[in-house]
Amino acid sequence: MNYYKNRLLVLSIIAAALVSGTALAQTPLVDPQIPHGERAVYDSKIGDNKFTVENTVAVKTEGGRELYEMTSLSNRQDKTIVLDRKTMALISVHTLRKYPDATLDSILKVVSEKQTFKDGEIKIADFNILMYIMRGYPFGRLASLKIGYYGEGNEKGYTMTLSYKGLEKVTIKDKTYACHKLDFGMSSFIGTFLPKLNLWYSAEPPHYLVKYEGPEGPPGTPKRVLELVKYEVKSATGKVEGGR
């Protein structure tokens, strides 16, 4: 009698764990511990067009929730991205696109979000935030990550895969950086005909972006190369720390 009671108890615990695991599936992204006052300057090239990009990060608290406010400025576009610090989930993105004949302003806010994805999967609302949120990739602990867009089907939507390629040294001008490398591509057959997207992040936290090479936006857009020129952290007193 005790045998059957114990067996039933074990089965109940396993069932509860399985249900709980499904219901509580979380984004695999983690907090990269970005310091307040971080500033990174990049050389960017799209085709024959060369320009400078300046990225800064502010750590804020709103409604008891810790946030990263990331600002990117260039002569092509300005962007302000707000992410949940703990999960790197997108809260909002404000983009100002600067064209020769027009300036376009757009704001995207995540009003609500259902976590329909499973472990090892995420969904994003804007492809252009990929390089920012992937600072929270669990480097060395996750081999690959399936990525889909909101609005796609739960199964058919995961046509993109991000793969961890290990540590790699990247030399830019006279500086060499130890980096984690991520490879991004389409999972479908058409992906074999599209250019790869590669991302290199500093091996040590806060895993700042060192180099980006791939499409400017979603697959099919012009190729872009982004390389780090300067990295520093400004303290509350204005003192520069950790310059690279």
C-alpha cells in the first residue's frame, strides 16, 4: 500500500514539475550587468557610406522595475531602446530615421506580451534591436537560440537561428579583443542564399558589442559593418573609467 502511495506521490511531483516548466518557460537571455554611463563609439559602413555611431546606456528604475535605456545616435538615425534589465525584454523603441528627402519618427511600445515560446526560443518585435538585446545571451551555456517575430505562428515562425560559435579574437586597427561570437541565419532552405550575420561581444561582462557584420536590417537589406572605436564608462561625477 505504501509502495503505491509513494509511487503516486512521485508521479504527481513529476507531473507538477512538467506543467510548471511549460508554464514558466522564460526567455534564456540574462542581465549582462551594463554599467550606468556606458559609452561606445563605432565606425559604421553601409556600402560606400561611412559614418560614426555613438551608443550610451543609462540604468533607470520605473515602477519598481529596473530598466536599461540605450541610446544610439548617428547621421542616419537616432534610436532609444528601453529594455527590462533582468530579462532584456523589449519595452519600447523610439526611432528617428534621417533621409535626404524626409525625417521619419516612429515609436513602438510593447503593451502586452504572451510568452508562447518554449525554452531555447524568443520572439522579437523589431529586428533592429537584435544587436542590443543579444548582450544578454548566455554565452557558453546555450548552443543556439530560435528567433521568431510576433504575429507569426508559434511553430512556423521560428525560421531564424542564432548559434554560439565560441571565443574568437577580433583585431580592429591596433587593438585586439577577446570576444564571444554569434552567428545568425535563416533556418529554412532560402537561408543558404542569404548573407550571414555575425556578432562579436566582449568576452567579459558587460559583453559590449565589438563588431557587427551582416545585413543592415532584416535579411535582404544592404550589408553593414560596425566596428568598435572607443569604449568607456562615465561615473556619476563625470570621471571616465574603464576606457578601451
